Amino acid sequence: MPENRLNSPARKPLYTAAERARRDASAWTLVQGILAPVQFLIFLVSLALVLRYLATGEGYWAATLSILAKTATLYLIMVTGAIWEKVVFGQYLLAPAFFWEDVFSFAVIALHTAYILALWTGALSPDGLMVLALAAYAAYAINAAQFVLKLRMARLDAAVAE
């Protein structure tokens, strides 16, 4: 296999042997493994509803409810992910292996929370709310890609370790 940044021998493995053992033994790994695709599915449905509203002006409440469901799922995965990090790495957030993913997660959460606050206070028009949701969704998509790359790195590390 040609070397690249993901499988370069100069790159430190994502997990130590002890961290990998804790990851594999933790029920929180399964929780994350279930919540991540559920959140992504909710995101796809919600994105379609938001775009439908912006294109046609129809379905505002369906789009709004879907954004609230996406945000609730995001909060849930963030809390359970922090617990997972504590179990695996010994700290709730910003473990070196996931530092930048966690930092970007804060931006994702901030944008989703800004949506909730703007909805609650009436600070934005319906169109403004949907545009804010799209900004939150763009940040989420970037963050999801970060985590998928880390999952790939972990799989490559495991293949090298075998």
C-alpha cells in the first residue's frame, strides 16, 4: 500500500494498546456507533426539508421540527461522546487524539444552539432561521468528515498492528 498521511510510519497511532482495549470494551463505543448514523440520517432528512422550505416556502414546521430533532441528537451524541472520551482517554473532551474534532464540534454546537435561541426569541425570520440551519449543517458535515477520517485512521492502525 502506498504511504500517505493516514498510514505514514511517522504518524503516531490514534490509540495506544490500552486505549484501544478500553475503546473496544466500552459500551459507549456501541452507543456512538449507533448514534452517529442515526444523527446522519436525521441530518439528511432535515436538510431535504430545509431545502424544500427555502425552494417552495412550504413545510416550515416540518423543517423546524427536523432541525430540533437534529439538534437534540447532536447534544446527545456530544454528551455520550464526552463520556466515551473519558473512558478511553481519561478526559471528557479535547483528548489529544480528537482535539481538533472536539474544537470544531464546539462550533457545530454553537451554530445549532444559535438556531434554537433565534427560534425561541424570534430574532430571525423563517428564512433567516433556515439559512442559519444550513450554516450549522455545513459545519456538521465538515465535523462528520473529520470523525470519518479518524475512524479510517484507526482502522489503518489496527491493520498495521495485526
